[in-house]
Amino acid sequence: MNYGDLKSHFESLLNRSDITPALTTQFIDDGIARIQRTLRTPMQEKILSVAISAPTPSLTFPADFLETISLYFDQYELQRVPMKRYLELNKGAHTGNPMYFTREGPKLLLYPQPASGTLVLYYYAEMPALVNATDETPMTQVASNLIIYSALTFASDFYLDERAELFEAKYNQLLLEHQEMANDQELNGSTQ
């Protein structure tokens, strides 16, 4: 479903004559932001690959970063450690193949510091912003009903709508369905 269709469907379900285009946009944007805070599915996964050619102490998060899935250096997965452990390890500027990382603000700190090789960040990303009526994202294609009901929860708060509990329950049901589908996909074909 594209952004224009999403807005139309939202407005028809809300069924209010006093909804404005600006409010529709705001409720949908708020709804998407809410979903991105909680849902973790393959449609949100991205990979950032960085070629290292000089001692590199850290990796700055990409602008669309939500959460780290894993971090690799030349096919070896780095282990995340608490800041206290990282500080114990990093008593000097040691270079070599990194084995550990920790998060500090908008960066992942690496120990030891790699001097050459490839660093790969596998992460959950925000969806691109919807601007034009024809815009689509993986989320609008796969979870348009989730976006609509998330937006309806914000609209019901704004209008003090008596359907607030119904919208919230439907949103939570759809969120659970999408997350369970993603979880099942992760376990598909594996032995647990």
C-alpha cells in the first residue's frame, strides 16, 4: 500500500469529518515511530560494510540506526561487552583484529583497533520517510494494517475517541502477529 492509500484507509476507518491532511500525516508518522520502537523484523534489517585502511577506534552509527543485531570484522563476530570491561581491556591504543565492542553514544567502540580489513554492522534500521502519495516502504507493503491501527491509537487520544481501547487492542494484536511471524521465520528450518 502506498502512502496515499494508507492515508485514505486511515481516514475512512477514523470516520471523522474534522480530520485534516496535516493531522492525518502526523498520526501516521507517530504510528510508524511507535512501531519502529518495538517491532524487530527482517524488513527492518540492513547491512553497513566499512573498509578499514587505518587504525580505527570506533564506528559511527548510520543515520537510520535503531539497534545492533551483530558486528563482524573479516567474517568474525565481535562480542559485545559492558563499558566497564571495555575500559579494562582498552588501557592503550592496541591495534589488531577487533574481538570486542561496546556502545558509547552514537558510536561502537572497538577493541583492539583494526588497522585494515572490513567491518560489517548488521542492524535494525528506521524505514525511509514517507513524503509523496506514491511512496512505499517494506513496512507499508507488509504491515499497512499495523501502521493504520497504530495511527488510530494516536488519533483516538487526540479526539478523546471512545474507540481508543478497540484501536489499541487491534494494534497490539497486529504487532504480536507481525513479530511472531518474524520470530517463526528466524527459527524456520532450525533445530531448537
